Amino acid sequence: MDFKDKVVYQIYTKSFRDSNGDGLGDLRGVIEKLDYLRDLGVNYLWLTPFYKSPLNDNGYDIADYLSVDPAFGTMEDVEELIAEAEKRGLGLMFDMVFNHTSTEHAWFRQALAGEKKYQDYYIFREGGLDAPPTNWESKFGGSAWEYVPELGKWYLHLYDRTQADLNWDNPEVRGELKDVLRFWKAKGVKGFRFDVVNLISKPAVFEDDHQGDGRRFYTDGPHIHEYLKEMVADADIGDMVTVGEMSSTSLDNCVRYTNPAEKELSMTFSFHHLKVDYKDGNKWELQPPDLGRLKDLLTTWQLEMQRAGGWNAVFWCNHDQPRAVSRFGDDGKYWKQSAKMLATCVHLLRGTPYVYQGEELGMTNAGHASIEQYRDVESLNYYRIMLEAGKTEAEALEVLRQRSRDNGRTPMQWDGSPNAGFTDGTPWILPPENYQTINAEAELRDPDSILQYYKRLVQLRKEEPVIAAGQIEFLFRDVPEVFSYRRFLGTQDLFVVNNLTGHEVTLGDVPWAGCEKVLGNYADASKVLRPYEAAVYKACR
Ligand code: GLC
């Protein structure tokens, strides 16, 4: 399976397109928009979960892996979507949430009813009401353990308390999950995205963490590589495109996850570069992005994955992140320039680029100003935690305006009609007010739009093999404002230069002097790099 010359587009199903007016995006909505996606030139569509779910975490709390939640459609819709996508040369990647299930899943219900077999599917521990087995914290805030009085036991949930962690040390659990993969593969799916998959292998002994929240005990855990190899081999998915979402992972582990000799995954998402605006590593404390650090992290990961034969998924945005243009660019004066610059930065790196719905339009953070407008369980939990810790309501809201996952979950902005053309009903979450100017319809008409620029970038990958197959080296490493690199393959050279800032930067002698400019976000040529300027030069040796 070749994934190096491909581009993946992520669809957050709930916010993409509502076909039946109930305010929630659905599978038929995706079918309606397939021509738009084909015209963008992408190859794969990763769909976030649409399986049966109480939707406490928008579908990442799965109650049945093999059926479709009526809110999103039917199994016939899934089949039609796969077939219609295939007609347009698009492959589907489905999201597999295998670290945990919803507490509504039949397995968990049977566990609660006292069935020993199903209690072994999860991580239950004995303990009194006042003594959770460890002091580990949930990633959504509070304890990672929930007490079940009827059983006199606690169960582990690294996320919401309605998302119970599965026990991967139980071979029956591993067997069930392989069946899930076989089921979807047989439907014609071309790939999988594995949710927080590096958290599945828990330690043999559970102990308190006196240095952190517990993550060092279960992140890239003791049997992780063994379990991934077994899953890939037994479910026979080694020929499919697979991406693992790796929470707080390490570079060494990502090399192992993705080096083809290991027969684990095609590529990994890692997030270190998306924490450079966390003050002291805390997501809920604001600081401006540290651009030098951002550049260093991207550089180190690129070079090390190249040296050791690993492969990165390269991206800025997904449904858990604020919008990149608001975060690392400028969503006011230099909106268009900075969105195009950010796209240039990642698309030409060594790795498979991911475009998150609306990123190709330069969609911005929502900026919702009242707590009533937020929906995300993590945001609502941390809002309360921030107030309890002494922040004022205004301060806590400002943090959410910049950090909430809801910033990336507002409706796709299709056109300037009410609710951005997402729904004829009442949207489950409001779009930002700017949809009248930032929308697909307007950008399809404008030859200079961000959308057209993404199309060119996607096209360039098809025209220039150096992008998918070439080596990378970094240039101007000591200039923190500039992210620049050279891609090379045989006699082919491509130079990429990006000004990460809103002011002019002068570089002096540049190795691309006299070369042909093949792409850029300023029409004319200039010796100085203008605010957020991006340029791509084809070499001439
Ligand atoms: C991943 C998903 C996120 C979800 C979490 C728990 O990080 O991307 O949306 O809340 O896993 O499943």
C-alpha cells in the first residue's frame, strides 16, 4: 500500500454536512460532498466515529463497533459512501477506538451485571469507596477511576468516566477487536486510524505516580509493540493504510511503530509540536507559541524519522486542536497569507499530509464567548476545574476561546447562507460569525483563495516525486522566524521557505537564488521575506 504520495482529508462527521435537518452532520451529508473532495485532489477520507454511541465524547465512546448510530445514518449509507467514494478514486479510512468502549457497550453492561468473563474485558480493581487503586488522573480531568458500589470495585477510564479502558492483556479482547477490523475491511474500507493506540498496554502492577498523572506507566506500555504486530498480522491489515494516534509518545517508539520492517503501522500522529503554546506544559495556561521550539521539534522529528526509517503523518489540525491559522498564524490582517504559509510548511515535509475539514478554507477558531455555546466534555470539565482553582469566569472563558476542542468542531463553512450551509435545522454547535466571508463557495470562485492554494499543493505532490520520495535537510536553522528546508531526490531539488512571523525577515544569501518559483503566497518576487511569506523553488542544478 502506498501512502507516501497520498493526501488524507479528515472528516469530523458530526460537523461536516447535515443532510436531514436534525442539526447533526451525517453519512449522507458526506456522500453529497464527495465531488468537492475529489476536486480537492485528496486520496483518502478519514471519518471520525459514526458507530452506535451515547455521544458523550462525540462518538469516541463506542457502544457497538459493528453498527451505525441512527444519528449518523444506516449501514446502507456506509456501503453507499464506500462505493461512491471509490467511483471518485477516494478510499475510506475508519476510526478505531480500541483503548476503551462506552460504558453502554454490551460487554461493559454484562460486566456490571456481574459476569466475570466481561469484567475481564475491562480493568476492574478491588478497593474501598475512599481508596481508588491509584492516584492517576483522567485526561479529561479528575480521577481515572470510577467506583461501582454494587461490585465493590473500581474501573479504569483514562478519558471520560463513560469510556472504560479495555484490558488488552486478555486475548479474548484482542480477538474481538481483530474481528472488528475484519468486518470493516470486508466492507471495502482501505485504511484505519487508531485512536490513542499507544495507551492500550497497561503495566503489570498498578502504582501511584508521585511525579505526574500516571501516564508514564501506560504510555507506549510494556506490550504495545507486540500487541500491534499481532493485531496487524492476525487481522491481515498490513496492506492497508494505517495511522496511530500516539498520545505523549517518544520519537524512538514512533520509529518502531512505523518502520516497515516492524510490520506495525504506516505512520503516526505525534503532538509535541502542538504543545509549544502550553505554558509549562499545561494546556489550560496560555502563552504565545514558542516558534523556535516549534521549528526545533518539527526538525528533530523529521530528521530522526528519516535516519531511522520511520514515517510521520504531518498536520496542524484535527478535531482535538484549535484552528492553526488562529493559533500559529494571524486570523485578522494576514489571514490568507498565514493560512497558505502554514499549509506550505507541512505539505512539503517528509510525511503524509492530513487536511482537516475547513483547514483548506482557512477556517478560524470559533471564539465563542459564553459557556452555553461550548459542547465538549473536556472543555466543560476544565471550565469547572479552572473556576475551582481560582480563575474568574472571564479568564476561564478566554482559555476556552483559545484552547477548546470545540474551536475545531464548528460546522464546515460551505456557503454564506444561514448556518454556513451546514444544516437547514438548528446546528448542534454554532459556526463562527465569519462564515459569510470564509466559505467554500466563495473560495471556489476566487482564484487566489486558500482553497485554490491547497489544491495546488496537493497537485504539486503528484507532479514532483521529490515531495513523496525525497530526502530532507533543513536550512537557516539558526533563524527562529524562518522554517526552511530542501527536499532532494536524484537530480531533483525543491527549496521551501516560510516566514513564520508577521514582520519582514531578510536572509542574505539564499541557495535558491535564480531558481524557478513554483508556488508562493505572494505573486511577485522580493528579496526580503514579507509577513508570513511562503515560497517554493525548483532547483536548477
Ligand atoms: C482521541 C480522540 C479524541 C477523544 C480521545 C478519547 O484523542 O481524537 O477526540 O476524545 O481520543 O477517545
